[in-house]
Amino acid sequence: MFYSQNILTRKGKLGIIWLAATYKGPKNKYLSSKDFKKVNIIRACEYIMHPTLPFALRLSSTLLVGVVRVYREQTRIILIEANEMVKAVSSAIAEKRLSKELQMASPEQKRDTITLPLLLDYDMEFPECQEQIHTDHLVAFAKVCIHKSLDIL
């Protein structure tokens, strides 16, 4: 063998990647999401490209397949967590809206309960107007103001 067997053990540098590469099943029951999260893809690729002892070509290609599978699983986990976060935030917003609904038992309501918030974004840029702006109604400043000096004692 061209490599130390310690790196392919479960607690070795490339153990999780080795298990991901060699196990072929729809559900990976040997590895948890915690195992996938703790793998650093960049360091693993660096170690595969520049090992301390030379790897056989077949081993390095198998490890690269494992890196791809681990990366795919990491992105899947992030997607699931992001979707859960979106659901949690949207349900929190929905609960807040439900708490502000009109209560029919009391005839008077607060203004915030019956008024929709402004949804305008004042920082947005408006497109340039293609029409000519008419300035016929404007008068020069000199025609409106009196320029006499007032002499007060």
C-alpha cells in the first residue's frame, strides 16, 4: 500500500470521506449530518492533492468521489436548515398578524390594528420620465419678490 492506514479510519483525516466514497446506499446510515458538517472540504482536497505519503491513483480518485459526496450532503443539509428557518420566520410573522386581527368582542380598536403599514420603499430609484416637463406655470424669482430697501429709523 502507498498510504498510512490511519488516515482512512473513522477518526482519521480522511475517514468520513472514505466512508462517503465507499458506501453505496440511498440512505447513509453510517454517517450522520454532524459527521458531514465537521468535514473541511478545502483541507481535505489539499491533503489529497499533497499527501505526506504518496497515494495510489485509485485511492486518490476514490477520495475525490468521497469529497464530492460529502460536499453534496453538506449543501443538502444547508438547504434543509434554510428552508426550516424560512418556515419558522414566516410562521412567526403569521402569528403576529393573527394577534393583530380585529377582536369582535370589543367595538373599539387601536389604529395599528385596522391600518395597513406602508409598503413603499422610499429609497428605490424611479425610472427617468420620457415626457417633456412643462414649465409654463413657473415664474422667475425676480418677478415675485420686492427688492426695495426698507428704511427703519
